[in-house]
Amino acid sequence: MATPTTAADPQSVGLRERKKRRTRDALVDAAHRLFLCHGYGRTTVDEIASEVEVSQRTFFRYFANKEEVALAVLAEAEAAFLEFLRARPAEENPLEAMRGAVREVWQAVDRGQGGGPDSGPAALELFELIESTPTLLAAHLRHSIQQEVEVARILADREGLDPAVDLRPRLLAAVFGTVVRLSHLSYAADPDAHRHSMDGMLALIERHFDQLGPALAGSWR
Amino acid sequence: MATPTTAADPQSVGLRERKKRRTRDALVDAAHRLFLCHGYGRTTVDEIASEVEVSQRTFFRYFANKEEVALAVLAEAEAAFLEFLRARPAEENPLEAMRGAVREVWQAVDRGQGGGPDSGPAALELFELIESTPTLLAAHLRHSIQQEVEVARILADREGLDPAVDLRPRLLAAVFGTVVRLSHLSYAADPDAHRHSMDGMLALIERHFDQLGPALAGSWR
DNA sequence: TTGTCGAATGTCAGCGGCTGACATAATGTT
DNA sequence: AACATTATGTCAGCCGCTGACATTCGACAA
């Protein structure tokens, strides 16, 4: 950001930074392979590290704990979401802005900018791994609410509100996060029903949002 | 439940069961004291165990992990909520039923049935401990999600719906959980503003629910 | 009371996540 | 080429957690 050269220029960034990036990516990659193959609990940090020919100590210099390496790609997607949300035009209302931002994230993933060419299917497998691993699920949920806090701040900024006084930004961020999560769950539960990849995911989110009103209404019959 | 004698009768339950109950309660009690005094991370399981004069191994026979002993009282409250919700009259709509159930939980806590006489202030301290301890927060959120699943099942049963098809129960359960959590946060952030104890908590939840509609509406200005 | 059975507890050894401290090697800079 | 900086390796050690086995304690009947 601070450097005038573009991020894609290999000369702009020193060998040191490139190397760090490489080993980090290699660690994430090896971890995913091992987690999906043998399960999260049965995979040792030593195994991940030695797969990349790196000491265990080095692993913990890149990731604070074992969960973080599993959730790394998700964290990048969440950061991208925040960027997109900040960049949405000011005339959109909060809900429109969030829908637009989440659409941009999935489009970026489809373009293969999210770590590897087949990030779509990989994302699905990752969701299943997280949902079926209590430790990962817990860590993921904790990150999600942190994400909600920052989303709420962005929304409050856009609308010129004080988030400490007005609870609506926080509330809407939380509800939005819930809807997205439930969509991921439905999607992972039956991927074949929405094979059109990310189109299906967006459509699901829309449908869930449409049900929000009826769900809050008095009676369901 | 299965025995005809009342649960309060000390003779109905053997010495064995009573002893187990005692050590379990003692462990929870000691753990809370130490956590609140020295912090969660700086408290060792060995310390908790030796405080009750019990081996570390025994501790792990009562609680699957260190988090569980911290969240034990919360787990009881959540179980009570499910019971109350199941017992709500059938003519109430989902939202009314949940509001009624949460009210009953707080009333029970006020009556001191939730582990000790001053469960109210203790509950507040516990919330703060959880929110300020990443590990505990993660575990708590995971439990909350599980709670939402069971709440959704109860709601679907009440309304005669199939939760696998109709997403509204799950959605409403999640939104409700979010509202309750945000209420706890607001409450813990400034307890003096709602000193009327549990009255204040219920009023907070009501206010948050009232803001749900406006938060979902298009524009906030 | 005594004897027997099952359940609860203690002890021990060990794995795996994680950290601090220090030495070494690699990289960037002058 | 010499130096400063930074990444990495090595080692020791704490703590959470588990399996296996021995021991003790409460329940129940003879």
C-alpha cells in the first residue's frame, strides 16, 4: 500500500518477503491436504511442518495456533469482504451494500484469486471440515463475530451513526452473518442442489433473506 | 424423573450420587474463583483440582476440558431454557414463546436456583470473563449454535414444520440468540445503566427486538 | 457383619500444542 | 566486505489431555 510499485511486480518486493510468502502458502497448502486426508485431530503440527521441511517452531511463527492455519484462507476472504464493503457506493443502503460486497467476494473466488485455481470446490471441502470439527467451528465462530464488529463499524460510518449508541448496525451485521452461515450450511448439506457454484450460493443467501421477514412475523400458519 | 421420590429428598439418592454432586459443584466453584481472581489462562487445572483435593485425572472425568468447567452454569441455564420453551402453551407464536421462556430462566436465576445465592452478579462476572477470554468465547459460541439447533427443532415441532425444509425456525432461533447475546454485551458493558438486575436484562432484550425491524428496513435516515 | 461387585478415584507414563531463550544462518545495506 | 537485521533451528519445558492399571469406596445381599 505504501510502496508506489504494484504488488504483482516481483522486483518490488525483496527475496525475503517472497520466500516468507512461499513457505506460508506451502504451510497452508500442506495443512489443508493433511486435514482433509487424515482429519484435523489426527494431523500433527510436526507433520505439517516437516511436509514443508520447516521446524515446528517456525510453524508457530507463522500461525499463532493450529486452528489459524486451517482458517487462513477464510480470513483472507473476510478481509476482502471488508474492503469491498468499504468501497461500495455511498448511495446504497446497508443491506444493498452487504449483498454487493458478498457477491464481489464470490466473483473473486471464482476468478481463482483466493489461493489456487479450484478455490470453489476447495472452499466447500473447507466448510465441511470446519463444521465437522468442533475446535475449528468454535474458532471460526469467534472470527465471525469479530468480523461482525468491524462490519458494524463500517455500516455505522457509512450512515453517520455512533455504533455505541445505535444498535442497528451491530444487529444487522449479526443477522447478515447468520444468514450467510446458514447458507453455507445448506449449501454444504446438499451441494448437488446448487451445482451452479457461486451463483447458487448467492441465490441461497437471497432466498434466506427473503424468509427473514416471515420468520419474524407473528404466526407461521 | 424416573424415581417417584422427590429430588430434594436426601435419602432418595445414595451417598455416592450426593458425593459426586458435591465434588462437581466444588470444582465449578473453585474454578470460578480462580478464573476471576487470576484469569483463565493463568489458572492451571492442577490448581483447580488440588483446591478441591482431587487428582487432575478426576477433574477430567467430570469435565471434558478446561472450558467446560467455566461454562457449566451457563450450560445448565441453557438446558433450563429448552425445558421452559417446551412447556410454553401451544397457542403462543414462536416469538412469544421464546420471550416467555427467557423470562422464566431469569426469574429462576433471581430465585437463586442457578448455583448459589448471588447468581445474578456472578452471572455478570462470568459473562465478562467469557467475553474477555478468546478460548472461552469460542467455546461459548459453539454451544450457542448447538442450542440454536435444538431451539429450532422445538419451534418446528410446535408449528408442525419440517426443519430440514423450512428454514424459518433455524433463522428465528439464530436471530433470537443474536439478540440475547447482544443484550448480554450491552448489559455487561454498562451494568449500572440497568441496575434493576434481571428486569433490566429482559427490557434490554425487548428493546433490541424492537430495533430488529428498523435495522432490516432499507434506509436508516 | 461380612463379603462381593461395580463405580469412582489415584497414579503413572506419554503425546501433542505451544512458548521462551539462545545460537545460527540467511538477507538486506553501506 | 563488513555490518545490522531478520528468519530459522534447536532445546528445554509447561500445560492440557488420555489410556492403562491399581486401589479404594459405596451399594447391596447373604
